[in-house]
Amino acid sequence: MYYAIISEDVDNSLSLRQSARPAHIERLQKLKAEGRLLVAGPHPAIDTPDPGNAGFSGSLVIAEFDSLASAQAWADSDPYMDAGVYSRVTVKPFKAVLP
């Protein structure tokens, strides 16, 4: 089943994100290689695809896991968590309907 991992950043998270990004992306690439990643990306802090120094306000990952518990465990071990990027992470079941 798919699970949505909805993360909210701490204020001024850009430098924290930049330092942990390679490890964060590596984990997402692994999900993609396994065919389990539906979509992943950050939420720009301002209304533009490239927010520059404004940075990001959070992230969304929708991926397939065996259970809610395994999705939560994956989210809890995200390098962004260790780096202090996220202030809050919510993991919910997700049902893909469209397209």
C-alpha cells in the first residue's frame, strides 16, 4: 500500500537541508530503484519552483511500504530528521485514484 509522508520544516531550514540532502536523496533513489516511489519533493516556501534563499517549508513523499509501521520507521530514519530539518512528520495511508 502507498503511504504519504508529509513533513514540515523548522524555520530557516535551508542550510540544514543542504547538508543532509545527499543522504536524503540516496534513500529516495533506493525506493525509486525498487519501484516503490510514486512521487517525492519539497514544498517551496514561496510561490515559485525555485525559492532561492527562501528555501522550503516541508516535503512530501508518497511511496509503497508493507505497513504503516514500516512507513513510519522509514520516515523516522530520514537524514533530514537527524539533521533537524523537520519539526513534524505525519505518515498516512494513501490511495492513488488518478491519473
